[in-house]
Amino acid sequence: MAVLTIRRFPDPVLKEKVLPVEKIDGEILELIKNMADTMYAAPGIGLAANQVGILKRVIVVDVDDKLMAFINPEIVWYSDEVEEGEEGCLSVDPDIHVMVPRSTKIKLKAKNEKGEDIELEAEGLLARALQHEVDHINGIIILDRTSPEERKKALRELANKIRRI
């Protein structure tokens, strides 16, 4: 197991819509373990494969001390109820947060590590984390989902941080 390098905005890999996983094999299972190690080391509650430079539809999330991995995840239903909440992103900067509107409930379809089709209904923080990570594998980051004012503020904070380094 290894801690991988997390790609940071504006790395172009973060804007890529990634490819489906055709075969769940040892390479994919090792990727999941390494992504989990990376997410925990960051620390974060979710990570998508393209955040570590791998263009595959794989995400991991851990909400309430329960690691979950999803292969080829797709959100097939969003509730009409939307809630704005503060989000950070390991690929933007863990210390920079913006307000992002998300559906309060979702339904996700994916494959698990055994290759079985699964369906999961989620709400609350888990629904938010899954939407965030599925956005990543579709080439969308939180700066794309927030208001123009929040985006400008976050980019200013990021630029100021970079200048101090």
C-alpha cells in the first residue's frame, strides 16, 4: 500500500472525464487500497482516481468510519431538495472551503470490489461526499459548482497561499 500524490488545481487531469473500468482485477483493487491510504493521510473523507492521476472511474469515501469503494459510479437520482453546504477539496486546498449546493438525497449505482452491481441511497454528508467524488470523475471540481463570488474568494486565498510558499 502506498500514499499517492494528490494532483492540485489547476492540473488539467482534474478536468478530465475519466474512463470506465472494464475489468476489476488486482490492479484496480490495489488502486482502491492506495487511494484509501492517500485519503486517510491527507486527511479527507473522499477521493477520486483522477485526483491521483489515474483516469479510471473509481472513488473511495469514508463517512462515519466506514470505507466504501465504488467502481464506475453513477448517480441515477437526485432529490429536488437542495442544501448549500461548506466543502473543501484535497485537490484545491484542504484549508479553503466554499459553499456548494447539493441534493440532500441521491441514489447511486456502481460495482463493488467483487464486481457486483450495487445500488445505494444516501443522504446528508454521505450524499454530499458521493456527489463531490462523482463530480471529480466527470471533470468537475467544487470551484465549478460554487457561486462566482465564492470562486473568486477561493482563488484569491489560493493565490495568497502560493505566494507565501
